[in-house]
Amino acid sequence: MRYFVRKLAFYVVALWAAVTLNFFIPRLLPGNPVDILMAKLQQRGGSVDPAVRRTYELLLGSNSHESLWSQYVSYWYNMAHGDFGVSVSAFPARVSDVIAQSLPWTIVLVGLATLISFALGILLGIIVGWRRGSWLDSVVPATTVLAAVPYFWLALILVALFSSTLHWFPLLGGYDVRLALGWNWGFIGSAAYHAVLPALTIVISSVGGWLLGMRNMMVSTASEDYILTAQAKGLRPGRIMMRYAARNAVLPSLAGFAISLGFVVSGAIVTEQVFSYPGVGSKLLQAVQNNDYALMQGIFLVITVAVLGANLIVDLLYGVIDPRTRNHS
Amino acid sequence: MTNISPLTEPVGEPLQAPAHADPGGARPRSVSSWRAILPRWSPKLGVGLGLVTAIALFGIVGPLLVGDPSAINNIGLTPPGSGYLLGTTQTGQDVFAQLTYATRGSLQIGLMVGVMATALSAFFGIIGGYVGGVTDESFSLFSNVMLVIPGLPLVIVISAFVPAAQRGTTMIAVVLAITGWAASSRVLRAQTLSLRNRDYVAAARVSGEKPWRVVTVEILPNLLPVLASQFVFAVVFAILAEAALSFLGLGASNSSTLGTMLYYAQNGFALQRSAWWWFVPPGTIIALFGCGLSLINFSIDEIINPKLRTEPKKRAARRSVAA
Amino acid sequence: MTTTSSPTAPDTRRRDTDSVLTVEHLDVVYQVASPVHAVRDVSLTLGRGEILGLAGESGCGKTTLAYAINRLHRPPAEVTRGSVTFHDRDGQDLDLLALENEDLRRFRWAKLSMVFQGAMNALNPVTSVRAQLDDVLTTHVPAMTRRARRARCVEVFELVGVDPGRLDSYPHELSGGMRQRVMIAMALLLNPQVMIMDEPTTALDVVVQRGILREILRLREELGFAVIFITHDLPLLLELSDRIAIMLEGEIVELASADEIYLRPQHPYTRKLLDAFPSLTGERGAFIRSGASSSREQLPGTDPNEVDPR
């Protein structure tokens, strides 16, 4: 029980840290982002609405003499209400609306791709690690090549190969723009079709890491004493491999999920850029290019919350799988 | 499953005798047995070192041998041949020349970030792990939080707030180092904790050695393989992250790296025009360099964890069945 | 090949000269850069229902021998010579070194089980103890129903004196002594004919050790299995075993009944081992100062201070 409470507390702290970071970064760095934003807003035809300016100032810092602390408190209030102001790059839409519209795409793409990659990597890692000394061992270094390949470059290659040359898959976009958005089969089918290459990019780039980690752990675990006992007991090799070896070997991979997820998210952002996939990642980049600081901050926060949430889930799962944590925390 | 006939060939020059694979409390040999700490030769290590050396040379020496990478020509986008080893960009610039300068740029940043990130992670990981107590708790909490906050979005946000004029190579390197040290520090901390409990460290502390001496003389040498491995990771991470950053247009504004090459390639519609000679080489170099470093890391891994070693096959002929 | 017998109590307690295991001229070598001859030309027989003690200092090869008998030795260890034959209750003889895969798997635990050192990490840390007992039953006796399996688990727990309520615990929740009893219980599941115990009480305190040893003796009386008991603690073996084999640097230097070893040790190393244990009786300090071991008679011609030519 203590374990779960500790984990929860940690993530609360992490969340607080992220939000605070978000608060301080624009204030610490040189430049006056609020003025830039307001100027852009006017360019797009917006008015110099004091309420809007206020929101921006809370987000990004202002020259006023208001105390940092009261700014901080008001900032939190806004965050809690999801009020990030108006987006400049997607004017006149509010930041929260822009995020709400693009977030599902990213979550589905990244979520599914991560799950597939994890499952595939772990499974292959189990098999390769268990059967040491076989030809499979020579596959392992090959996967490191894949891991070293930059996500976006791989995406470029895939696009060049499968889209431009072979025309098997669409070049970009999340769906066929001629179709109407909606929960109909045509749309879903089109969305799935468009998601194949981006998902493939993510899976290919990240599967190597899982595989390697799992394989190393399997090799380590194979020399543990309880494996010897299991063999002495005359259990079937398959059962030993899964119930005794893999179950113990997977623990570090779960524990290290945080690191891996960080990489996946980073790669996803760039992949979205390459494919012009309408997710949160490409919106972030759009925001950067347009100096849309408000949108940037909003997206950063949302991404962070999502990653923290995913990590929390995995950590809780770890507590369930490894009974030793429940007692000793 | 075991059988009468051995499945693998004998281990050559084992670091420890086969009966005890766990280093346990044994004190490492003196400096004269450096041989024992160095990675054992294997094809993987050879390939890795070869790749890394080749690319490093390419980046260091290459720029001295090629022409001006930014010289504009009005021959436009041309494929390899006719005087240009790797063709030209859409503005007629020599892609091969650019490649050498870009490699140098990437290597520079990779090295800088590698050193800084490793230094940071060593500080937080080793000192926290050794001192323990509140220091350790707070260091550990700090690195866990830094770990869990997604890296690239943070880097993007920070880079975006810095005006383009001030976004130099050093600034980018600092930003990358700040966001990339957390994972290594966790590993180093775990290693330090385990080493701290070894008998020889306890003996040193009990006999009154000053803490800094204990750390530098007893603990650090044993951490060398792990440190080396983390350094390699950091360099790989740095090169990839920098490439991604530059590709997004957020990289260092005054330097040319493999990432910026790809950025220009993307903006010059190299993909759509099937100008493979422009965007394939930079990525290939990144991939090969990363691969080489990873292979080296493999060998270092085998030192750290003897159970991972695969015995060399060619020793079969030399094995004699002693009576 | 032979089928696994169903786990009901065996009918006899034969303690005759019928032997259940024969090892002949066994050699085990660690094939490393300079090969290590861990077991040299070892021959022994194990009688049905007998307790055979295997004593020697650390590194003498006793564990390697035990593992090799059950084919648990891992590369680079290799059996280079010799044979191991198991004489089954129903009259069949099994060449253990020739058994392959399925046959080996079915043989293990059903006819010969092992109890490992308590200090070892011998139980799977992430599954409950019940699951690990069940494993054995579902693998070897697939026909058993869940209720029957549960009953059997409770039965073996009661046999070794552990509360069946602890069946759902995880290994780390049990004390060292309990873990060892669980291991013994697990070894009894299929009513094996031979149990190899590798230093089962070394990691435990003497009181717990005594309890466990009494259980082993009692169970042997009830169920009639043979035991190879491996330890460095010779006095313990003198109490427990029928016969004792002394191992030194891979060879068996003496093999005789416990009484013979105690009263008339032949090999100098045996005498040295016996002398190495201080006695509870006799003059205080006698052991340290003069090396005298007053717990046994001074044999004519034996001088405890004599330097052994080894």
C-alpha cells in the first residue's frame, strides 16, 4: 500500500514541477514574448482585449509590478480551468480547443504504436534471450542499428520508399481531407490507412530498445537459482521461460518505461512533422514557427500530463506484478 | 537444458573464474591489470571502433580536403557525378562538402553534450548515492522528476523562447545536456549504492579515509565501465536529439550539422523531387555512428555484466579434453 | 519409459541392500582456458532408503557431483567419463546420462528430487508458494484435479510442519527456516525415491537446523526415500547418516559407515576433518592450544599434531 501512495505522491510532485517549469521558462529567458504575441494577434485581426492580454501575461510573464507569487497563483487558477488564452497560429480558436481537437490523433497513434512496439520488443527479447548461442544472438547487434537511426530520417526513407516511389501509402495527413470527419467506416478506414506509415516509423525505431533490454535481462535471469530449481523440478522449458524467467526479467523494462516513453514521445513529435499528421506534435511545431507561445505552453503541459499519467499507470502495474514492492515499498 | 556435450566453447581469459560470476566483495586487481578491465576483442567491438573512427576522421579531416560547402552554383539540383561526389543541393551547393562540415558540427555538439551530461549525471548520481540521507533523497527526486518530464518538448519550448540570434552551438549543447542527464544519473546511483556496500569500501571508510578519497580511489575506478557506457549513450542521445532539433528548425543557428542538412533538404523538397543523395547520406552517417557507438557499448556491457558474454566459437580447435 | 507414480504413500520401508543409484567412475571437468577437474573418478552406490552423507570442504566438488547426477550442471561443466544409473522401484534401470529432453524432464522430481541451499535464491520471487508447488503437479500429473492438487499441497505442508495457511505467501514473506521446509515439502510432492539435499541447513541457526533434521529422519522412516546429504559439517553427518563419503579435491577418499568413520577413520584427511571440530567436553582451550580433540579416543599411532602429507 505504501508503495502505491509513494508513487502517487511522486507524480503529484512531478506534475507540480512541470507546471512550475512551464511558468518560469518564459520568464527566465530573454525577450518579451507577450508583446510579440499581442502584435501577432493584431496582425491576424484580433483586438487588444485586456482579458486576453492578462491571460498571456500570466502565461509568459510581464513587466508589471505584480508580485511573482500572485502571478503564480493566478497562473495555477488558469491552468486548472484549462485557460491558455487564444491561439495565434490558429486564430481565432482558443488554445484549449486546438489541443482538444488534435490530441486524440496523437494519443491513438502514439498509444497504439507504443503498445505494439513494447509487446513485440518484449516478446522477441524473451525468445532471443532464452535461446542463447543460437543464430538469433547475431540479430541483436542489428537492432542497435535501428535504434540509432533517427526517427525522422527513418520516416523520410519510409515516405520516399512507400509513398513517393511505390505509392502504397499516402504521403501525408491524418485522413483523406475530402472525407467528412465522423464516426463512419469510411473515415475510420481512411484514418487507419494514413496511420500505418507513422506508426511503422515509431514501432521500428523503438522496438530495438525494448528487445535489447529484455534480452539482457533474460540472459541475466537465466543463471538465477530459481531457474535451476525449476529445471530440477522437470518443468517444461516453455513454462520455465515464461513463468520463471520472463516474469522476473520484464521488471526492469517496466521500471525503465519512463525513459523509453520519453524517447517515443520525442520521436512521435518529429514523425508527425514529417507526415504532417494532425496531432499535437505538429501543432506544437506550428506554434513554435509562429511564435504562438500560448499554444506552445498549453501543448507542453498536456504532453507532460499525458506522459506522467502513462508512467503512473506503468508504475502501478509494476507494483502489482512484483509482490516484493508491496511490503518493502 | 544441459546435455553431456557442451553447448558453448570455453571462455577465453575470463575476468573471474567461472565458479563465481558475481564480483562479490573481491577487491579489483591493481592498475597493472588494466588488461582485465578493457573490453575483450570481438568482431562487434572491431566493427564498432572501425565505424566510429572512420566517421570521426571524416568529420575532422574531411573539411580540410573539400571545397567550399556554401558556394552557390546555378546548376541546381543534380545527382552524383560530373565532379560532385554526392551531387548538389537545389542551390548548387556541393553535398559532399556539406556532409563533411555537417559531420564535424554534429560530432562537436555530440562531444560537448556527452561530457556535460555525463558530468551532471555523475555529480547527482555518484555523490547522491555515496552520501545517502537527505542529499540522496533530494538528488534522486530531482533526477526522477527531470526524467519523467518529456525531453524533446521541453527542449523545443526552451529553444523557442530563446531568440534565434542567441541560439548558438553552446546554448543548444547546454539545453540538451540539461534535459539529458537524468537517465544516466539513475544508473550511476544504483551502481554507487551497490559498490558502497562492498567490503573494501567499508574497510576504507572504517580506517578513516576521507570521503573524497574513498570516492576517487575506491569507487570511481570501478565505475569506469559504467561511466564509459553512459558517456557513449549520452553522445548518441546528443547527436540524435540535436539532429531532431535542427530538423525542426530549432537548432543552432550559426552552425552546420547533419540535422540542419536534413532541415534544408526537407525545405528544398528533396523528398518530393526524389533527391536521395541529399537526405540519405546525413541520416546514414548518424545511423552508422550511432550504431558504432552502440556496438562499443555492447562490449562495455559485457565487462559490467559477465553473464552477457558469448563465448567465441573459434576456440573449439584449441580446446583439449583434459583427463 | 516409466510413467510417474501417483502420489500416494508407498507401501514398504525397505532398508535392505538393494541399491537405488549407482555412480561409476564419474568425471566432471570445467572446460575453461585451463580445465578444472572438479570430480575425479567418483564411484558410489546409494542404497534404497539409505542416508548417504557427502562431506568435504568448500570447493571439493560435492555440489558439482550432485548436480551432475541430476544433469543440472551447466556449461562449461561437462561430464567426460563415467555412468550414473538409477534403479527404479519397479525393476527398471535408467541411464541418467543418456536420458534426453522429455524423458529427462519426466524423470526429474518424480524419481529424484533436490533440496537446494537455503541461502540461495531458489524460489521464484514473484509467484506464490502454492503456485510453485502446483507447477510440479500440473506438469507431472496433469490428470489431477484442482481440489486434489490443493489437498496434496496441504498434505506436504503438514508433513514438514508448516501451516497450510501460508500457501499463498510469497517467498520473501517467509523466514529462512520456513523457506527450507517449503523446499523440502516441494521435494516430497511426487514421492521421489531419492532426495539430494545440498547444504539444506547451512544458512539456518542450530535450533531450526535440529528441527529440520528431525523432520528429515522422520519422513525417511515414513516414506522410505534415500537421501544424499551434502554438507561441510561432518559431526552433523555422524549423527544423521548411515554411510558417509569424504570428498577431497574431486575424489572420494573414504566411504564407510558413520560408525567406522567416527571410530576408525582411515584416511589422514578424514582424521583431519574430525579433528577440526572443537568439542563441548574436555579441557577449555584444549582445541586451540594443542589441537587436541578429546571427543574421541586417541588412536595408537595417531598424533593430532602430525603434519598431513596431502
